[in-house]
Amino acid sequence: MKKTICALLTLCLMLSVGIPAYAKTDMSTVFDSADELKQVENKILDSVNFMLSTYYNDTLTGEDIDYNNCLRLYYGTDILTNNNINENNIIEAIDNADYEYEIFLTYNNLFPKLAFSKTKPISEENKELYTEEELKELENQIGEWNLASMVILKEKDMYQRYKEDIERFLKSSNETYSKVHVICDFPGDIGAVAMLITEDSEIQFKVLDGIIDNKKIDYNNPEDTLYTLAKLKEITAQYVPPEPGLIGETEALAPQPANNTIIIAAAAAGAVILVCAAAAVIILRARKKKAEFQN
């Protein structure tokens, strides 16, 4: 009997050694909270239901909004070009950066997605992008959460796929992470990264979209290589911009292929504009957002 017990204990120890002990990142808290959007839930529903009632004679309710299925995107941080930002103060820099929320919904076999951001003052040089009526409306909404853009897709939005890729990575990692920030609007060949903060406050970066060593990285071609801030700055410094006129600025900014788009809407001074031509609205939004972050 003793020999049998010893054999069983030995077998258990051998099995336990062969099983990897993955860390348990808390997936419910690791992403930025979107709870502040609950205060504008009526705006969210009014926006998406305007489209759904118009084109599908249907509506959603608050129960259809999963605030855990949102993603906060940071813009305009210039962390790769600002020499004053380092690994010691980068968290503070992110905390002070502009951001917007991507809200992912489902409707039958479709994927409505809304972007909400706080209305900002328009600089003098960018006022020509708006009409007088739009400028007056924007002044009344400065600091308020408003619809920035809206789209109904046949497939999941790219940012939703990026979030799913991050979740996959976190679940398989043997590291425990306390927070993840998704940062966009990078210079050069790097479009978006996930800034991962370990439980020991170590900063790591996972590229979500970009080209590194001539290799394309996106949600179809994910890569789990982790970079330091210094390495990302080094990669960005090697970027050589294309000659003017080779790539149209607005075409390069359009994130969704038109054949996957059913309806696209954009917000202009608080009024929802519905357009059937996908590229036209995406370009409109890209121009304005690019201009606003160059203030």
C-alpha cells in the first residue's frame, strides 16, 4: 500500500511540473473602465437607434450595451517623439492624454460601432473646417461626451479584433498584468500599440498595427513580441516618410473596407449625418480628427 501511495504522489508531482502555471490577469479590470459612458447612455441609444429605426425598423435598449465591451483609445500622446517622456513618467503622460471610446454592439448578424469623445475647442486655424452654425453648436458642447462617428459593419471592427488579440495574449502569458492602455496616432509605421503594465509596474508594449522589419502587423497578422519604450522610439526614428503625392492622406486614414460597411454615420456639431458612401464619411472624420490633434 505504501508503495502504491508513493507512486501516486510521484506521478502527481511529475504531472504538476509538466503543467505551465500561467498567471491570472484579472480580465475584468485590466482594460480602462468605460463606466463614465453610462452618464450618456441616452445619447448612445439615440444615436444607434436613429440608424436602426431608419433602416431596420428596430431599436436597442440599455441592456444591449455591454460597457465591458468598449475600448478606450488614447490619441495625441506623442510619447515616441517627446524626449521628456520616459518609462518613469509615461503613465502620467497617458493619464493626461486625449481619448475616446469605441463602443461595440451587436444586432442580429451585424456589428454597430460608435465612437464617443469629449467635444474640444476648435483652434483658429481649424475653424475653416466647420460652418458658423456648427461652430456655435460645438461651443455649447465643449467638454461633453458626444458621438464622433458611427458605423454598422458586417464583420467586427478592427479595434474590437485588437482587443480580442490583447485578451488572447494576456490569457496565455505567464506574466500578471495590472493595466492595459491602447494608444493610437503614432508617427511612422506604427499605428497602434497596447501598453502593458505588469503587477511590478514594468512597462511593455505590444504592437497592434504597424510595420516592423518589413513585417506587417495587424489583427490578421498579430505578433506577441514585447518592446520597451526606448526600442519603439528607435524603430520610429528609422521611419522614412514617402514622397509627397505618392499616398493620398485621406485614403491612408480610412480604416474599414467599403465592402464590409453597410451604413456609416459621422457626427458634425452634434447632428448625425447619414451617408451611404462609406469612404466619404470616414475621410471627413479623419481630416477633422487629424487637424484637432495637431492643435
